[in-house]
Amino acid sequence: MCNLLHLKRGINKREATGEIETMHPGYLGSQDTYYVGNIKGIGRIYQQTFVNTYSRVDICKLYTEKTAITAADHLNDRVIPFFASHNIPLLRILTDRGTEYCGKPENHAYQLYLGIEDVDHSRTRAYSPQTNGICERFHKTMQEECYHLLFRKKFYNTLDELQDDVDTWLISYNNERSHSGKHCFGKTPMQTFRDSIYIAKEKNIGNIERISDNLLLTYQAA
């Protein structure tokens, strides 16, 4: 009995820390909302962040509100097109339990969009937002190396101006600097992504073949 209790505590602890298992690009993405700040003339600024957990490629878009619609828009406008341009699907996504990500599927914009795109949704363990730590670490880096410098050098009048500079920084982050991520081996996020696309395609072909075989067996049995 004592051993079972220890085992149960160990399982709960692993769930709380949220060890992320990711097999290839597109296997799992992590999405989170980051409050950038309040700029006079623009208002509150929120960043929707998406991190490909395998390659650590980061995709971000700025908004003046934090809603299910903006969370879905980020996927629709930037994330899904990115994966489509490389001919691989996004299979699942991890978020916290914020209202912009969670709600009744029948009338929640984000949930509805995931259903349309056939993306599975995993949520962090309750009261354990650190489970989505991959986004938290990126936000810390971005605050120190991007926003802190941008706001010291320039006054922004529009959200589009800030978005342009953020995009420039992201291009450098994704393409020019090596990353210490588990699957990066000192390569840049985009290099890691490109070098491992074949894994995603092989997995996807395997899944399609298994589905086809199952359909054939069902048809023959009928």
C-alpha cells in the first residue's frame, strides 16, 4: 500500500511539472498569451505566442485584446499557414486554461477553430501554469532581448509599427541564433525545423497507410 502511495505521488508530480514529449515538427505546439504593456495612443497590448516544441520555432502576433477570437486568429493567420507552407500538419496544441483557450466547444471561437483544423487540444494541469514553461522561458528571453531594447529606442504610434519590429527580431531569433533545445543540437530553430521535416512526413504517411488499411479491412468485412 505504501509503495502504491509513493507511485501515485510520483505520477502526480510528473504531471505537475509537465514533461513535454514531442516527436517531430507539428507533433505539438505550445500557445500562450503574453501581456506586453500599455502604450499611450494604442492601449493594452497582448501577444499571442506559438512555439513549435520540437524545433523551438516561435511565431507571434500582437493584439489589443485577449479573447478566443484573437487566439484563433493567430493560428489562422500565421501558424497553420506556416505548417501548410512546409506540407506538414499541426497535430496538437498545448495551452493553459485561460478563457481565450477554453470554453464550451459549440460556441467558443478557439475551440471551434481547432475542430475545423482537426487539431487536438491539451490543457495544462490545473493550478500548474509552469507546465507551459516552454512559452514562459521564451517570453522572458523576448522581454529582455526584444521589448526592453525596442521601447528604449523608439516610441510607437501604431500596433503595426511594433509588429514590424517584432517580426524583424523573430526572423533573427529563428534563423540566426543557435538554440539549446533538446532537438536543436546547437542549430537554429528554423534549421532544426527544416532538417526534421522528413520525420513528420514519414510519420504522417505511416498514419495515412494505417488508416487506409483499416478502412480496407472494414470494407472487406462488410
